[in-house]
Amino acid sequence: MNYSSILEQIQKDIQPYFGKGKVADYIPALANVNPKKFGMSIHTIKGNVFEIGDSKELFSIQSISKVFTLALAMTLEKDSIWKRVGREPSGSKFNSLVQLEHENGIPRNPFINAGAHVITDILTSHFENPKAEILNFVNKLAKSKVSFDEILAQSERETGNRNLAMGYFMKSFGNIHNQVRVVLDVYFNQCSIAMSCLNLSKSLLFLANDGVAPSTGERIISKRNSDRINALMLTCGMYDYVGEFAYSVGLPSKSGVGGGIIAIVPGEMAICVWSPELSDSGNSYIGTKALELFVNYTGKTIF
Ligand code: GLN
């Protein structure tokens, strides 16, 4: 199947939606991005690549990093992860603190901020240099040299009081084992990683291929863990828009406030779309529309 004409059609169809969402500005360095950007790419497990628009331009992957860190943590620990993080949708904003108090500092899932802090804490316990290990892991998957955006990481370090509050709150329940500032420094760096749509659809293709990177044949994670990450993406990857997204798109997906979304079609492909203007739920407005159009045109949902 040649998806080029479908991507061209999607690029036309999304034009009226520019200006309807809003670029994230709570991290000051994120506000500098051009709101008119749109890129989309597809990597198929058979080795085909399709792309359109700003698909080669680097952007801040933000919460999409939570997929990489969870996959990495699942290679290091098994059931112990799930004593410290749940596997339920939160029904709240990605940076909400409210559930943590009555749920004893155990975040609902690894894809909301608090859950990602716990995963990053696990990596911090295992690795001498967690930042380097995360970059190595992403580099290995992307087969190109990705890096932290130091300006963005610094901007988030200076303004990330809500994330720090979450970290200290969870530490008071004993669910952060390392120093909060150390864990959050790793977290802000992982969020700042700069990648393109093409980098991301290539890197996360193993999730469409039962945990094996198709280009090298290297097993990244077990098939069961690949299935589980997809399940978590479907149920928790789009924050409190997850039900709506399952209805209108129906693909395991993960978004970031940089405007990127990665979507997996198991057994077939990984799709990445980027457009920086966000809806109220913190997901790319146009990215969501583009994925909905893709599924409408191709019928490729998991259902
Ligand atoms: N770095 C962002 C934050 O912690 C990531 C959030 C996101 O992409 N949803 O607020």
C-alpha cells in the first residue's frame, strides 16, 4: 500500500484547523515554536517509509519520552514496577496532583507525569548515569544521534514547580527512592529530547513488531511487554482524552505537549504526527485530527 496520496490528502484536510489549538507556554522555551508546523511520517515493518510536511524537523518529544523510559524500565524490572505505579487511566490532567493523596502516592499509570517520575526514579536507581543510558537507548532505536535540548531542559527545571511538588509528595509516601531533584533533572532532560517525526516512527516501530526492531532484527523487549505497552498507550496514552481518542482513532498512542503523537498499528506500522497547537487535554489538536483522518481513510484501527 502506498500511503503518500493519503498523507497528501490529510495535509490538505487539516489546513482549516490551524489556530484552533494553543501552543504550550507553561514551559517558556516551548512557546517559541512556530504554531504552523505540521509533519507526519509512517514506518512500516516491511521497511517502507512515507512522510509529508515538516517530518524531518526536530521538536521536543516531551511525554512521548515516557514510552522509551517505560520500555527501558521493563527490561530491568518485572512486577516490582507495578507495586509503585498503577495501570488505570487517570481521568485527570497529565500533571494533576489530586489522586496522589488518597491513593497513597501511587500514580495511576506510567504515562501521567507522576507515574513517569516513578519510572525515571527506577532508572535512576539502576544506572550510574541515567541520562546517558536513556539517550543511548533512544539512539539505538533511532539509529541516529539524538540529544537533549539543554535550553528546554533548563527552562523546565526553572519553572517545573508542579512536577517537583509531585516528586516531593510521592517521596513523602516513600515512592521516590532517590533525591527528588536528581530524579526530576533526569525527567526534564528526557522530556527535552529533540527528535523528528521520522526519528520517532522509526524508533518506536518495535512496538508494532512484537518488541523486535524490524530493521535489525534486534529484540528490544519481549512480545508480552510490547503488547502491554500498547495496552497502556491505548488506555492511558492520551490523558483524559483517552476514551474519545479510542473512539475516534482506535490506535495505541502517546502524545507530548511539544505537539507530537506516536500511534502504533500492531503488525503493520508506527505513525508519528507533529503539530504544536494543543487542545485543552494537552494533545496536539491537528495531530489528533490527522490520525482520525488516517483511520477514516484506511480503516486501520485495532478494532
Ligand atoms: N515535560 C512536560 C511536563 O512535565 C511533559 C508533559 C507532557 O508532554 N504531557 O509537564
